[in-house]
Amino acid sequence: MEFTFSDKCIQFRQRLLDFMAEWIYPNESAHAAQVEASGDPFFHAPIMETLKAEARRRGLWNLFQPHSGWWGEGFSNVDYAPLAEIMGRSPIGPEAFNCSAPDTGNMEVLTMFGTIEQQETWLRPLLEGEIRSAYGMTEPDVASSDATNVALRIERDGDHYVLNGRKWWTTNAFHKNLRIMIVMGKTDDDAAPHRQQSQILVPADSPGLTFERNLRVFGYTDNEGHGVVNFDQVRVPIGNLIAGEGDGFMISQARLGPGRIHHCMRMIGAAERALELMCERALARTTFGRPLAARSNIQDWIAESRVELEMVRLLTLKTAWLMDTVGSKGARTEIAAIKVAAPNVALKIIDRAIQVHGGGGVSQDFPLAYMYASIRGLRLADGPDEVHKMTIARAELRKFDPTFSPNGATPGGGS
């Protein structure tokens, strides 16, 4: 097993660290102030375009892409892991480097399955950072942890497909630069369960497409929004279909594997920052005549956080190495394992940091409360913990009985 970082990765890691220190951390408060002053929670802060321009000028752009080209450098999953971790230390980090979800997953879908026309129309401006995208999979009326449940209809009508149904938790739904959605729906009720779904490109200004309302996360309104989206006789050309009819489930699996590990990489960065904040606070605050850092329980929290963080980082790197060497399918169990482990460890560390910060920890004066709310949501997004545990358990059981197959559909849905 080999996950030594390449020389290029080490170089880019330092360049990212420098950029975060010089540009990202100092401008977090400016970004928040610009959004708040606008009175619009979805306001696209001008400082973000400044950050994007500087990041691109320095070549810190589209780092998630495994292939190099005009859009930027190419990195293996192992090399991308420490870079994504650094970007994940700030809520405004990923967008500044054009490495935000769900755009990264959508760009990968268009790279792997898009036609030349689809790539020129939508992939190129996404890679340029000119537009944003959304991914419509989860639905309010069905258990979307099983992707075969999707009920939105995609029906052929001459040279068009017509979409009817509803989606929710559609991230980027209210981003000011949203221009395109990838939507998963049902095209054939009579096909095998995993061949009933298709994915299609839907421009954000399509007639009949309504962004009904935003969903808040623990009361927070995320800048990009998480929309409830209604499709009422939405017509799109047949050329907007991605791959072929019935390929939707296959596309979702190809998309969600890298997406899940990218989330985990960024969560490690958030947890690392929380640990730093915990240590700084423990050294700076005094209670009953002694610094918090002198208390044995605080030292236990710090030590346990470091141990747990290193374990989950190593599991993430192992998963990344497997994805590089045997592909996402071969790393399926490890992807499921890290998707369970990373958010739970991150939440534990952030919770300790909140406790050390006292009342400040749950306020807007520190990033911890928002970090906790966001990462708690990631125990549901891209499949809840329980679905991933099923994947892990089935793999273990099949070591003893290769024919083991419980009743019900194979898990693997997303959120």
C-alpha cells in the first residue's frame, strides 16, 4: 500500500497553505459581512470573485480534476486528499478554488459521460468558474437513500423529454450563478430496478421549473441554498440526456464515489481547524486560577481528538489509494467506511472544541457552531450512515457466504 505524496502534491500543498493564510482566512469575515449587508442570504459576495481570480492566477484551480489540461493540474485521489483537506478548513475555501460540491461531481459526470456538445455548453463554463450547477436526486416524498425510489418522471415527447415531479435538498438552488441542473428521474417503470432511471441536463431558466423555497440546516441559511424544486411540464431537448435511457443509476454510482471521499477529505480539514481552535482556547482561558489546558479532562479531549483524527485520515488515504489503483467499485467498502467514520469523528472533535469555548462556541463569533451544523448534515448527504453500514456489513458477511443476498434493493442512493 502506497500513499506517499508526490513532489507536485507537496509543492501544491504549501502553495495552498500560503493562499489560505494570505487570502482565505483574512477574508472570511469580509465575505460574511458582504452577504449580511446585502440583506440577501444568497447574495454572491464580490470578495468571492476576487478570491477566485487570485486562486486561478496562482494555478490553484480545479484541483479535484484527475486529468490535467487547460483547466488546471491533474491529481490522483491520494494527492488530492491533503489539498481538499486544506480547502475544507474554511467554508469559503472550496468555491474559491472551483472545487465545490455539487459542481465537482457534476463536472466529473460531464467529463465521463457528456457529449461534446454538452461539454462545450456546460462543462467548459463550469471549469472556467463562470457558472454554478445543481444536482437533483433526493425527493421529499420517497426514501431517497435507495436511489431506485426516485419518482420524478422523465418522458419522451418527440424531440423533447418532459419532466414532472419534485426534488429537495438541491444544493446551489439559490446560488446567483446557477445555470444548469443534472436531474435524475424515472424513464421506464418496466425495466429492471436499476435500469429505470435516467439523468438529464435541465437549464435553470427552463419554463415550468420553480424553486419553491430554501431548506435551512439547523436554522442556518447556507449561502448557496438547498432548494425544494418543482418540475411542472419542464421540456428539454433529447440531446440533454446524459449517456442513455436507463443509465441514471450507473451514473449516480460513478458520481457519488468520488463525491463522498471529497466530503470526507474536507471534513478532516474542518476537524483539524477545530482541534487548533480548541488548543488555542484552552491555553488562553483561565478558570479557578488555572488555564483550561492544565485540566486533565481537556488534555484527554485534545489527545483523543488527535488519535481519532489521524485514524480517520489514514482510512481516507487508504480509500483514496484504492480508488487510484482499483477504482471506485473496488473501493466500495472503504468508501462506505470513511463516509461513516469521517463525519462522526469530525463532529466529536468539533463538539469538544465547542465545549472548551463555552458560550462562545455556540455563537456566530467562532466558526464551530456552523461547522457542526454543516457536518451533521453530511451524516445524511450522499447516503445516510445506516446505508453505508449495510454496504460494509454485507461485504463482511459475503466473506463467509458469497451467496448472501438479503431481501430488498441494493443500497447506494444519495442525498
